[in-house]
Amino acid sequence: MTEPVDLSTRAVDLRELMDDPGCDPATLDRTFRRFALVNAAVSGWRSVWRTHVVPALPPTGRARVLDLGCGGGDLARSLVRWARSDGFDLEVVGVDPDPRAIAAAERQTTAGVTFRTQSSGDLVAAGERFDVVVSNHVLHHLDDAERAAFLRYSAELAVGRSVHSDIRRSVSAYRLYAVGASFVAAGTFIREDGLRSIRRSFTVPELAAALPSGWRAEPASPHRVLAVRD
Ligand SMILES: C[S@@+](CC[C@H](N)C(=O)[O-])C[C@H]1O[C@@H](n2cnc3c(N)ncnc32)[C@H](O)[C@@H]1O
């Protein structure tokens, strides 16, 4: 059973346990690595790869993709795997400002994927460019100023498209996650932070209103929302 919560507005003041700099490092490490299971179940990136990333890749079939806020790195690894099976030669760079995320990501090496402890601002300052810039479950983490900077840097870093995917807040998403997460959450922050994430996340109209000019909000199913810029 889940406690009744008000999902009518974004719970922007709710902080996630993993965002506490003093949180237990072992629990955080397990959380970053267990994200792979959660993302495989809920993120829908296999379909976003086909509908939003592949059409934005250069005709040569060779491309660089940036995963901003890569966490434990599973999306970066998945993109390279899907690219290989679809005939693309992809190099993916996963960056995260949290060195603890990169430490978890680097436990597993995958050809074509590199991880770096860097911010998007560092990449812009270094003059880096990528064919496509993506992220997963980062938008809801950010306050208004952080989100504005994140999207501005994303647009500067992308030669082509930016696609940022996140949870779409709804009662059904909350209830489903509350039950489903119990099976994979032991020893991690995944259940509590996932529920807080849903409470912090956007509906499609909310995201559309929060995006700067040039960006659009799209529903993706089930329970997902995308911020896209071409
Ligand atoms: C919920 S985790 C998601 C991790 C990973 N993308 C995934 O889907 O498993 C959010 C990540 O965003 C990172 N993050 C926070 N602020 C950021 C920013 N301004 N730019 C990029 N990443 C950020 C955090 O360090 C954290 O690793």
C-alpha cells in the first residue's frame, strides 16, 4: 500500500535522498548500479532511440552522442549496443558532475563508451560538440535556474538534436512504481527516491511551459515526457 500523496502540483521542495552529499556511499553506489534495472523497466529509451535519436544521426552512420547526467552509465552502454545492432558506429560520452556516479559507471567497461566527471559547462568551455545530446531522469532533479542552464548548454553542445527524457507525473505512474520498485529496491534509495522523483516530475503541459523557446515537450508512453530541440 502507498500513503496518499498530492500529485496535483510538482513537489519542487522535496529533496531526493541521493542528493544529500552526506548520504551513505555504499547505498548510493548500489543505487547508481541498480538504475540499469529500473531504466530497462521504465525509461522507454529503446523506442526513443528509434524515434528520436536514429533520425538525427548523420547519414555517414558515424556519430558522437553525449549522455548528460549519466549516473551509473547504463543508458550510454545501451545506446552503443543498440547502435551496433542497427548498423551505426556510435561513440558515447557519459558525463556526470558527481564523481560517485562516474565511479559506479566505470566499474563496467564497454567499447565505444567513456565516462567523465564533468559538467555540461565544462564541455561547452572545452568547445566539445556532439551529434545528439541526451539525458534520462535529470530534468526533474534541477531547480529552475539549473534547468535553464542545463538546456542552454545542451543546445550549445548539440550539432543536431537534444532529447531529454523523464518521468511524466501521474497517480497511475506513482502507484505502479510504488509496487514495482519494491522488487528491485533492496539496499538502495531507488524506491523512496523514485517516488520523490515522480512527485517532482512534470506533466506535458508543465514541461512545455517550463521550456525555453526552441524546445518542445512531447508525451512518450508509458508515463514519460520528452524535452526535444532540433
Ligand atoms: C536520477 S539520476 C539519473 C542518472 C542516470 N541518467 C539514469 O537514468 O540512471 C540524476 C543524475 O543527474 C546528475 N545531475 C545533477 N545535476 C546535474 C546537472 N546540472 N547536469 C548534469 N547532470 C546532473 C546527478 O549527479 C545524477 O547522477
